[in-house]
Amino acid sequence: MGDGEICSEAVDPIDVGWFRAMFDASTVPMALADEQGLLTAANAAYCAMVGRSWTEIAGRSSRDFTHPDDIAAHHAMETKLAAAADRHEAHREEKRYIHPDGSVRWGWVSATPVTGPDGRTWTMAVVHDTTERRRTEDNLLAAAWTDSLTGLLNRRGWENRLARFDEAPVRVGTISLAVIDLDRFKAYNDTHGHNAGDRLLVEFAHGAVATVEPPGVVARWGGEEFALALPHADGTRAADLLMRLAAVVPDGQTFCAGHTTLRADESPSDCFARADALLYRAKRAGPGRVVGD
């Protein structure tokens, strides 16, 4: 598809001189759909937005290249358009388009009912590409939630993940939470230097991620402390996994850990606080101890 290519066929509603020229030449993605939601016209910018030529999208619904997570919103478009029309407004929402190579473009869509042939209601969509803004926001969010040393979630990222567990329907007894504290880490730093201490943290983080399979989560809670979320794991499975994690602590070092499983009368945050209290019981018992309830 070359620059300036017109990728739409002439249709009555927009086949009127200057408007047609503006439609085809615009660098803003624009498309027209009939009463069944099937594309009857689209300019080159729209074709680039969805990553397909006009030949590939003519007569198709934009549903065919909409991100699966946005399909429900797409299906509700007719109702939303009608409600917006009653308010004498255009309907606006952000959605994602999937290209054939799997890449995703974000667009802020402004959809307006227009009169098509025989008085039928068609829809004009104007799309503003918001992909770069989204990427910037996602990168900033990732930086805010990621520990710069280990690449794990940081405390803020962990708390956000716990909140998501709290919002989702989590079955009691099927998610375990744990807190790990590397033993004598200050002494290790004092003996080997801070660079060695950083390497120890990074190597343990990598080993933990390799051991805790998805959908398990590993985060750096702070300093030499790490937090674990283990969906689909009861207390026995959590204890077994912590035993395996003990074997990946580098340089012959050890850790203490506390772990527990979600109860019927508590939130994931409350469960984690209990795991933290169990960690301190383990630390009072000496290095290399794991305490669960």
C-alpha cells in the first residue's frame, strides 16, 4: 500500500467532490460502515491503522480486527451510538486493533450516525491513533511498578497485584502467599561488598522466577525481602515450593520464610499480613527456617 493510495470505493454518502477528496487524502483514519456494520469505505490512514489493505477489509466488520478484550464493547456499539445520538453527540471510546502480525494499535474512535442510501443509518468513524501515548503510559507504569535492580515487581507493583486478587473471585484455600527474607544479608554485604550483595539479589530473583511458574508471582518486597503469590497452591504445595526455592539461593546463603493460605474471612492483603507475621516467627527460630500455618 503506497503513500496516498486510495483504499475505498466510491459510495453515494461521501461521493461528493471536496468531501470525497478530503476523506481520501486525510492523514486521520476514517471509515464508513453500513447499517449492518460492514465497511463500505475507508481511507488509506484507516487501512494503515488496522494493518490491512482496502481489498482485505471491504465489506467486513471492524470486529474482525478488534482486540478480543474489546469485542464486548464492539457488540454494544449500536446501543451506545443510539444513546449518543439522543444526546446529539458522537460516541467516543478507545479500542485496540490487531494487525495480521499480532502487533496492536490503540485508537480513540469517534463514531457518528450518518444518513446512507434510502435513509438508512450508517456510521462514520474517525480514529485518532493513541498507540504512542499508550506505550508511554505503559512504560511509565511498568517503571513505577518494577524494581530496577531485579526486574521483579516492586512493593507498589505487588500491592497492585494483591488488589487485583482482591477484585477477582479467588477461591478460599486455593491461593497461598509467602514472604522470604534472605538470612544475614547485611553481614554478606559487609564481607563481600555491595556489588556482590546486588548480584546475590539478582541471581536469587532470577532463580525464583524460574522456579515459581505462572500464574505465580514473585516480587521484591524491599531490601532483601521477597513476596510470593501462588494461585492454585494450598499450604502443602507452598511449603514444597519454598523448599525448592531454598536450593536456588546463591553462594550457600539461606532464607527464612512465612507462608499461609487464604481464609474465608480475610482479604488477600490480610492473608499477606499474616504471612509476614509468620516470617518473623521463622526468623526468631533461626536462619533457614520456614513457618506456615
